[in-house]
Amino acid sequence: MTTLAIAEHDNASLKPSTLNTVTAAMQCGGDVHVLVAGHNASAAAAAAATVAGVTKVLHIDADTLAHGLAENLTAQIVALAASYSHILFPATAAGKNIAPRAAAKLDVSQISDITKVISADTFERPIYAGNAIATVQSKDSIKVITVRTTGFDAAAQAGQSPAAIESVAAVAVPGATTYMGSEIAKNDRPELTAAKIIVSGGRALGSQDKFNDILTPLADKLGAAIGASRAAVDAGYAANDLQVGQTGKIVAPQLYIAAGISGAIQHLAGMKDSKVIVAINKDPEAPIFSVADYGLEADLFVAVPELVAAL
């Protein structure tokens, strides 16, 4: 029994989500292989070889894999699948784009967003916005799984002698999809799902200007990423990629500060696994206080600047 973990990378380095996926792969039992598919991605393959628990790295290098097109990556995974009992992807935008295609090509059922491995064929996953946990057993010969990275600790990197790196020839790709270009926003802040500290704002901030004026100084002081509730995003205060919640990004930082967020169930589903939650809200009945480790019943327009001044 061998598990294949699909590495998420930028051709130069591994994304943190890969390390959590490797931890889940180790819990499935047997050897763990990591697939690094890209173009000029030898540095990422070398990094994968030093991850604790990895016994082999498969490195596929081709021009057609340079931009991570889902159709092209799926073809490589399907070609390798017969050698594996489990194929694990991080439950990121990229992983969720590729895993269903691979499952469909292999004619198996995908198991999504697992947070616990009970045994080689049985897993736990959250349902109903995290209010219930489903135990799922799969009888498929190849189990295609996406891993909620907040449910697993990151595997140690550089914790062992490097695993063997095996070069694998790329298979032909469908050719129906062509990369045309991309516009990548540059952000000096930590990536939201990997940040250790997150400062999030809600609709109570009242405008995009207030959202930035109040939260940015605090985030700068703490070296934090900035997040937002769905209400704040829908109101145009923050960009879509800052949304935290069931329909946004699932996060579990060391510290989560929620300013002016009431705590709708959809938002709580995305951040309730944070190690320490601090809520600032002037409504004492706000649901956010039910999950907060520390609650401050105060006007955020007064409390947040005072907090910044005190840091």
C-alpha cells in the first residue's frame, strides 16, 4: 500500500499545504511518494525530498506543466494512479480543481476535505458548515482524497536524509486547453491560509476606506494577513480573495482577531479551528463571542486604534 501526495508548488519551492498533505498521507499507512509536476521545478522536487516521511519523489518536467493547468496535471496523475492505493491533494483552489477530474477519469468517488484518517479506508470530514462530522468509508481500489490542511500538522522539512528523486517522463496532454496568461496580484502580506496571525473585519466597519484605515495599521504591527467576512466582501469593503468562511478560505492561524464580525455560522466554519480567537464587537449577543477565547465588548473604531497604540 503506497500513497501518492500531490505537491503544490510554484516551480521553485513547495507551498505549505503540501506539508499538511504529507502528514495525512503518512496516516494512511505504507510508503509516501510525492509528485512534483512542473517545468524547471527541480528545486521544488529537492525540497519535497527532505520532507519527513517521504520515501520517494516523482519529478515530471515538461513545458505543458509550467502553469499548473488542471487538464494537463490530471493526465500525469491518471497515468501513475495504478501504482497507488491513495492519491491525496491539498484542499486548495488548485487541489479542488484537479482532484475531481482525476477521480472521474479513474471512475472512483472523491472524498473531500478530510480532517482525520481513522484507517486506510475510513476518514472523517466536516459537513453542515462544520457542525457535524461525517465518517466516510471507501471501498474504491484507489482513493482520491482532498485534505483540509487545517486538520493536520505540517510535516517537518529538512528532517531526514533526502528521499530518492525519480524522473518520470510526461505523458501526452489533451491539448484542448491553452495557457493564455495571468494577472497575479502582488501582496507583501502572508498568504491567508498559511498566515500565523490574521486580522479580519466585518460589515460593521462601514466602508472600504474604514476597513483599510482601521485594520491595516494593526495588521502591520502584528505582521498579519488581512481577512474579511462574507458580508464585508459582498459590501465591497474587501476583495473576494480575503473572504474567510465556508464559501471562502478555511484558516487556522495561531491568532485570529475578528473586528466587527458578528459570527455567522458560515464565517465560524472557516476560522473556528484557530488556536486563539479574539473578538471585538459592541454587541454582547454576537455569536462570535461563543467561539472566542478573548472577547472585548467595545466600539472597534475606538478599541482597535488603542490596541495599535499599545503595541
